[in-house]
Amino acid sequence: MFNLDDLYTHPGHLIRRVHQIAVALFMAECGESGITPVQYACLKALKANPGVDATRLSALIAFDRSTIGNVLERLERKGLIQRFPSADDKRIKLLKLDPQGRLLLRRLEAAVARSQKRILAPLSAEQQRTLMKVLTQLVAANGEAVPSTSVSGPKQD
């Protein structure tokens, strides 16, 4: 048997594990809704940016442009978003929340908040602030490693 101590000290491995945990906690709190974390991010971004196209949406949520279409198809089938042609270019489809999508976002607020709290719960308040600051710095500094998703989100002090 190989010693995995080296792997367990790699930041990439630990970040991947934290991501697994974050998804599991999100699904534990929100799973009954049938919404994944990426779908939730799409809905939140569309609420804040109605009329955006899929390319811009993928950048806003830092998600791969080549697979955002599949996510949007599922959201559309669920009746949570609408696609409509751009007035300027009929080839471009713009996106907006359906009333059902707005309602679902309101219903999920408390569950999403619980999932986010659960992720950070093992840490003290100071450690939580530090972790959020460090994660924000890592995303901002390394965002160009994934050029199609270079939007880094809000700045934190």
C-alpha cells in the first residue's frame, strides 16, 4: 500500500475534497428541489442579470461555456427560465427567470443559507473570515487559469 500523506497535503486535493463536501451539503439542504449548485448559480445570476446571453452567464458564474447549454436546457424543461431571441440578433438567445424560477429562489434562500453555514461551521468566526478572504484571493489571482470563466465575483477586504 502506498503512503498517501503526500497527496493529502496537496492544496488541489484538499480544495477538491472541500468542493465535494460543499456539494454534498448543498444537496442535503436543497436536494428535494431537484436543483444542483450550478443550476442555483444560474438562477441567481439570471435574477441579477435578466436578458443576458449564455456566454455572459457562463462567465458570470465561472462555468464552462461548452456545457452551460445542457444546464440551461434542464432549467428550461423545469419551467424555471425562458429563452428568447435578441432584438438585435435573432441568432442569439437571451435568458431570464420564469416566475417559477423566482419562486424557487425565494423558497431555497433559507436552505442555501443553511448549507453555506454548515460548510463553515467547523471554523471559528475569525477563521471563517480568513478562509473567505484567502479563497477570494486565490480565485482573483488564479482566475486566468480558466480563461472562459475569468469573472471572479465580488471583492472582499
